[in-house]
Amino acid sequence: MKKTILQIAKYYSPVEGGIETVTKYMAEGLSSFDNYVVCFSQDGITRMDTVNGIEVYRIAPLFRVSHCRNSSASG
């Protein structure tokens, strides 16, 4: 029986970013384990996907704490 690894990340592939890339490399590289990933869904829909053999649980966020806008401060 294989041991299991659960990785929790903000997002997962195909979203590109530092943590997303590291999580993908670890999940795909540790093939001697059962790997699962839990992350946020970008489209607000909770679902399960399989990406390159990795089960990815994309969870819809319940609420947003803050929203930042790109604006320059005038002084």
C-alpha cells in the first residue's frame, strides 16, 4: 500500500506561479506516493480534476477578505 501525500496550494496547474509550479513538480515527481492536491478554484466552482494523473480538488472560496486595485498614490 502506498503512502499518501496531500498538498495544499493557492492554485494548481494550469495556473502558472511559483507555488503552483513547485506543487506540480512535487506531486508529479513523487510518483511512489498517492498524491492529492487541494487548492482554490479560480472560477468559483468546486470540482475535482485529474491533471497528469494527480487528483486535484478545486474548492470555491466562501468569501474574499480584501480586494486590491492597481492604483498609484498621488502625493
